[in-house]
Amino acid sequence: MSSPALASLQSRLQHPFSDPSLLQRAVTHRSFSAEHNERLEFLGDSVLNLAVSTLLYRRLQAQNEGDLSRVRANLVKEGTLHQLAKDLRLDQVLHLGEGEARSGGRQRPSILADALEAVIGAVYLDAGYAVAEALVLRLYEAVEINPQMQAAAKDAKTALQEWLQGRKMQLPQYRVVGTAGVAHRQTFEVECAIAELALAQRGSGASRRAAEQSAASAMLATLKAPKP
């Protein structure tokens, strides 16, 4: 990324990086370089969930745990993150391999959503949680947040989380167990595990998020299958 582009993005983020290389990596897709943003995405995902959870805890004080979980699922889903990333114009500064760029990767929701999480992770490493949380709050200033969001259709991960919470069980753990294909046409395989039940199911998809949804769907099917 050129220095002007990097400086412009930092201005939109309202955070001048002490270590600009973190931001450089955050907008670098695995198809472009071995120094890509997936580890930052992993970190940013956790920061984002904590910041949004805290926001909802403070703002929706009359809602129970299940309601808060459903609202949060709407706020951190791929579609919402994709729009926030476009608002930041991340699509204009992404580093993509030639094949990924030619196939429309610059506008692909999963790539932009992942890049936004990576940027949040980069801010966290550069300046700490309070600064990263402040960024998340700024990102969501124009996003409508209300209890009615709980009526939105549930995705498989949300449905599985609610099934487990309703039985006072711990949340599932997801991990990438494999990838296949060339960099711009990869298939991810993810395992969804429930330690308390000693169960694990796998799913695949064109992005990590899609694979997680597939694995969660398989786990739900297992849990809800008629007992012999």
C-alpha cells in the first residue's frame, strides 16, 4: 500500500499507528503474500465480540442473555461487517493476488469482513483494548441497534449457541482443520466441537465463516436427530 493510501486509511480509522506495518498486514489477503491478515483477523474477531457485547450490555439493559446473543449475531455477521468495511473503503486498499483480484475478490463480502476484523486486531495490538473498543463504537455509530433485531432469522451458529445456552452448556469451539485449492479459490474445512458432549462435526465452505456455519449446521443436525 502506498504511504498516502495508508495515511488516508488511518485518518478514516481516526487512529495513527505507532507501527504502520500492522495496518499493512491487516489489509493483505493470503492470496497476495505469506505475510497476510488471518492471524490479525482471529484476534480482531475476539476484540469485536467483546466490544459489541459490552455495548449491548450497557444499551439494552432490559434484555436477557438470549436476546443479547441474537442482537449481537446481527451486528457481527458477515453482511454487517461487509457494509462497515465498505464504509471505510477497505476495498480500495486491499492487497490481493492477481487471481483473487480478477475474480472479484475486492468486493467479496467474506474478504472485506475478514479484513475489517483484522484491522480491529491491528489497532488492538498497536494501542490496546480501550482504543480498539473506541474504534468499534465509532464503526457502529450509524448502525441501528434495538431489541427488534432479535427477530432476525437465526443462522446455524446462533441457533447452536442458543441450544447450548438453553441447557447451561459451554459454547462450541471452532477451528480450521484444513484448506484446499489455490489462494483465490480456497475451500476451508472447520471443526465444531462441544467438549461437554464429546462431539465434533465438520463443515466446509469458500470462506472460514461459511465453513463455520456449515459445521454448526451439521452439529445441530446431530443434536436434534431422533434418539434410537
